Amino acid sequence: MAKEKVKHLSAVFASVFAHHGHITKEEAKEISGLEDHEFDKAYDKASNIADKVMQHEGGGRKNRENRAQGD
């Protein structure tokens, strides 16, 4: 059970980096070692965390989407 919690936490952590554009979603999934369904739940949680970080830094989802598109 503890191993799965660590995998889930690493998925969330890696997904925050993916949401910020530092790595791809596929790379984050590979780092986590989770199955698709479990990774998708972690990726969704990371979206909320990434939004909060961006708001704190003066950005938000819109700025993150623009960076991902190269604007």
C-alpha cells in the first residue's frame, strides 16, 4: 500500500511539472509508473495544484495554456 501512495505522489509531482510545460504528460506518466486510469486521477489533481501555483506567481490556467502553445 505504501508503494502505491509513493507512486501516486510522484505522479502528482511529475504532473505539476507537465502542467508547467517542463516535461510532457507522457514523461510524467512514465515517471509515476501508474496505470492510465490512476495516472489520470493524479494528473487532474496536479492541474489544481498547478493553477494555485500560477495564481500565486501572478498567472493562471490561461497563461499556462498560452505558454504551452508557444504564445
